[in-house]
Amino acid sequence: MIKELFLAIALGALLGFGITGGYLALHPKNTPKNTTTIVEPTVIPTISSTPDSQTNSNQNNQLSITSPEDNLLVSSAKINIIGATVANSHIIITTTSQTFVGQSDSNGNFNIPIALDSGLNIVKISSIDSTDNQLDTQLNITYSTAKI
């Protein structure tokens, strides 16, 4: 009687697996395959200021930033962007979450206060003169309150 019981269980299992496997082979799932999408950032060329071009006078129609320096780590959320560009130009400073607007004086100097977000701030500075010529530069400023 035990032999018949084991034989019935074994035949039931084989029959069940056979029917299930046959059904799955004839009726595949209609789910889409997992595809991986690779998104690459768009590169926008900008005129970057270098330490050699950061001066208070701006004779070559450049946008130069004298303070703060690039890749700076600060412990205050407020900072002033100080630089020089073409005289009487509109200055637009954008971070990831905010936009700040100012204007350069008759000598081309400007000093615009901005607020930083916690962590890395990519600060884009644009200068637009009276003939609609635009000069751009970018700074990376990290705001952290951690003690170093």
C-alpha cells in the first residue's frame, strides 16, 4: 500500500509538471523585456574663466569672477559673487533652485549676493551687454555645515 501511495504521488507530480511546462511553452508571457535606457547629459559649451583671466579690469569683453574661487567649500548659505565684465551689463546668476539678477556698474564691476543650497551648487553666471552679446562662466561651490 505504501508503494502505491508513492507511485501515485510521483505520477501526479510528473503529470502536473508536464502539463504546466507544456502550457507555459505554448503560451509565453506577454510582458515587455527589461530595457535599460542610458541618458547622457547635454553638454552646453561655456566660456570658462581661468585664474589667469580673473582681474578687476575687463578690457577684452570677458566675464571674470574674482570671488569666490571655483570648487570652494563654504560654511555659510549666503555668498557674494564679485567680478567684472562689460560696463552696464545685465548679470544673471542661476543655481539649481534659484535665479539672481543684477547689473554691472559703469566700470563693469559687479557684486551680487546669492543664497546657496546644501551640498554642491553649480552656479552659472551670465553677462548680457547692451548689444545682446552673452558671456557665460560657471563655478562649483559646496555649502556644508559639517565640521572639518
